[in-house]
Amino acid sequence: MSTRLVSTIASSPARRCMDLKSPLQFKHITIDDIAVISRFLSRSVSRTCDYTVGGIYMWVHYFSYRYCIYRNTLFLEGVSEEDMSRPAFSMPLGELPLGEAVELLKRYCAENGIPLRFSAIPEDRIEAFKSVGDWDIEPLADWADYLYDAESIASLSGKKLSKKRNHMNRFVADNPDAKLRPLNPSDTERVLRAFYSWDDTTEMQSLTALEERDMTVNVMEHLERLPGFEGAYLDDGRGNIVAFTIGEVIGDTLYVHIEKMDHNVPGAGVAVFNLFVKDMLEKHSGLRYCNREEDVGDDGLRQAKLSYHPWAILHKYDLIGK
């Protein structure tokens, strides 16, 4: 073999790629990183909650999220929503073509001795991933999002929502002076006092429920530092807070990250959801949908979400590289 041929082989792009260390260096996510991360979330063409500030920040500890920005593309590393013992990545968001982003993650995984796995990939992105690789595809049955038509929730019209309309009418009859008020940082202490007073120990039996409670408090205490977050609380007209909610609007979708209510007040849950969506429709002219996120396998939560008759259920999948 000639010296020239050996030199050509040694310096080929494929060989250089193999010799190079992965440029991806992940770091833990803190609230100081949220403003940077949020710039990339509008790149998600799907309406699943995993690619929102709330979907990331609220579950940063539960899913062990870390992030890296490389070539103006956001990479998120965490664990599978189905099996928290398995490292997994979210869908890359940014300027890099998907194929290049996947190749970078392959190199990173090879260096760290872990299989390449993507978690919570929206159903409408599966074909894009198939075009850049060969995958085993596993459905995440307990992690599908419930998507609703915002106008339908705001009006509660039609036969399908008659029970919800009755609950709303009951709440109004019992609390004729009730008002939905904007949730400001100055309201934090009062709202949290109400929240603690509603604490139902029967709902705190799972790790996800405990994590959600802790992150609800964390969000309340840092509300002014979370870009795009909007919230409201429901005052019964007698000085009592009976419900509160927090969400964010990205594109045409309102993501309701937090919705808490006093279960001893009939209709409080329906009222806060209905009034909040009405308020958001007035503030955001392009709003069309409302995402109330997953049921995490809880049958009671699943029935509650189905009772609003979702416009669509957004399925998600784990993709494991072959």
C-alpha cells in the first residue's frame, strides 16, 4: 500500500469522526438555566408538554434532566419515563438537522457505554426519526397527553359537557361573588396556605404525587423567574381561595401545568379550569388548544381527564437504537 493511500485513509472524515471526543457536555439544570433553555422550546412542532418550561423545570429532579447546547441546538438528557433506571434523551431542538443531532448522541453514548434511547418522542415525530435511523419503538401508555379544544372548554357547551356545565352552575349558585384573580408573586404565601390546608394524604401515596406537590411549591416560590408562566386563583367571594392554576402558552396551545383545588368545594375544579381558559383566550388571540398533560397511570386522574372529552390524545414513545 502506498504512503499516499495510507495517509488518505487515516485522515478520512469517518476516521476523524471516530477519533474525536464527543462535543456534548451536559450540565444539571437550575432555575438560572431556564431562560436559555426556553428559547429553544418553540422549535417543537408537537403539542406535548415535555417540550415546555413547565414540563422540564417541574420534573427536573424526578427525571434527572441535564442539558447541553451545541451548534445552537438544545440536547436534554434524563431517564425513560417508562423505566427510570434507563438513561434517555429528549428530542433535540434547534438548528442542527435531526440526523446530525442523532449522530452526535450516538458518539456520546458510545463514549459513556450506554445505549442510545430517546424517551417521550411524540407520535407525529416518529417518521422523522425513522428517516435517520433504525429503532425499536415502545409505547408509553401512561404518559400520553390530553389535548382539548380551548373554545369548547371555555363555553362548556354541548351534550358531552352537560355534567361539567352543571358543576359550573352549582359553583356559581353557591358562590355568586366568586372571581378568578391573577396570580402574582405577592399572592404566594396566601395561596400556599390554602394549598396546604387542602392537602389530602390519600393523594400523596405515589412518588409522582409527592414530587408534583414539591414542585408546585417550588414553582410558586419562583413564579417571577419562569418565563411565560401565567397563573390565577379562584376566590369564592368570601375571602377564601378555593383553587389555583398555572400554565404557559406556546404557539397555539395552553399547557396547564398546575391545577389545584379544594375538593370540599363543589365545582371548584371545573370553575378554575373554565375561567382560566376563558381568560387565556382573551389574552392570546391565536390560542386553539389546551393540554392538561398526562395521567401517569392513575385511573382516577385518567377518568377525570377523559370526562372533558379530549380533542386528541397525544401518544408518546421510547425509541431505542438498533
